[in-house]
Amino acid sequence: MKVFKNIAGIFVILLGGLWMLQGSNIITGSPMSDNKEWLVIGALLVIFGAGLLYQNNRPTSPTY
């Protein structure tokens, strides 16, 4: 299960990065290009994906 969450987190980060690049008009040629709404949505996805990776891989405290 941990592997699938890591893959999902990486996928969400990459998708968010793509949407950020399209929203900031660095990648052109789509209806999402130069649309600031997609820049914000992409940034939120990157944050969510990073949080997912952190939550999945954080060190656990030993229980005594």
C-alpha cells in the first residue's frame, strides 16, 4: 500500500507541475495556457502531493 501512495503522490506532483506550467503560459497550445486559475490549481496539487508523500514516508516514533 505504501508503494501505491508514493506513486500517487509523485503522479499528483507531476500533474500539478504540468498544470502550473500551462497556467503560467510556459507550456502553450492548450485552453489551459495563460489561465491563472490552472496555475493556482496546479500549485495546490503540488502541495497536496508533497503532503501525501510526507505523510506516507514520515518516520514513526518507536512505541515502548
